[in-house]
Amino acid sequence: PVFANILLADEINRASPRTQSALLQAMSEAQATVDGTTYDLPSPFMVLATQNPIEFHGTYPLPEAQLDRFLLQTSLGYPDPETEVEVLFGQAQQHPLESLQAVVDTAQVLELQAQARQITVERSVARYMVDLVEASRRHSSLSVGASPRGSLALFRSCRARALIDGRDYCTPDDVKALAEVVLAHRLVLDVKARYAGTAAADVVGELLAQVAPPT
């Protein structure tokens, strides 16, 4: 089932550690090994995953190595009342998935990825990204900070944001806007911080307050 352009791992924390381990190879190497034979996965290859943060029975927390492979993580939360009303009427006749249509093909996605790689990132902005990640490794509330993969994810995400905004360059504001969703899930809080109710997102906010952006 991993031989697809977009793999949806719904409630990934319900998958067994063995299944999660198999997915790790696909995410890190874009390859899958079956009966001792390794196959390349199609390009582009993306993994979208969901997990229920409330239920713990019958779940297996994702290891840090796998969390580090996800470019970003966000929490959907609850919709506002008007949006929830639209959800009701959106399913009044049929489920929206039944009429879902593709909006881009693989060639267009690859072209967008190529365009993102052309976005300029000044060295001072790249250093700002690295300084934030490096500061996470020294933060008193963390037992594990972000790895160099976190810096790379921030670099790539900022380029994508600039492209979406119609710019050919990144700014420190791109870094500030994306730091939480790119870095928070890579951080491991120490025991004291967890008992105090500190969230990884809170730590990212502190890092942004401590590390000065380029001027």
C-alpha cells in the first residue's frame, strides 16, 4: 500500500511498532523492501498522517526518529460554529469524498517543488533557522532538541511559503510563522516540564523570543 504518490496513514499511532518501522524506511529513503528486494517509491511521495491525541488505549506513540521525518505537524482543533454548519450541509446529500476531484497532477507537483528550490534564502536567514534549532538543544525544559533535520525542514518549508506568497525570497517572518509547526513535534520535554504542563509549542515560543532575527 505504500506504492502511491500520497499515503494517508489514518490514526498512525494505532499501527503496531513493526508497521511504523516499515513506514520509516519509506519516509526516510523513498524506498520499500519486500521479501528482501528493495523498490523505489513513485515520485513525488508524501505521507499524511493523523492521530487522536486524546485516546491512549491500544495506541503506540511514534518514536522520535519517525516524528523527525514529518515536515510539519498541526492540530486541527474544533471548527468555529459557522464552519461546523457548513460541514452539516456539505454532507446533507452525499459525502464530499464521493465527488472529490484532483486539482493537480504529479507533473505539476514536481514542477512546484522545482520552483520552490529556486527560492532565494539569504545566509543570515538560514543562520536564523539554525540558531533557533541549536538553541532548542540547550533549552532547560528539553531532554532532546531538534536535529539538523529540523533545520532542513524549516529551510524547505520557508521556501514553500515564499512561493505560495508569490515571492522569490524568504524572510525572517517566514521562519517565525512556521517555527512552531515545523519544530514543536521534534522536541522532547523533560520530566519536570511535562509535569509542569509545559507544551512543546510553548518552548518554541520561548526560542523565538530568545533568538534575535536578522535585521
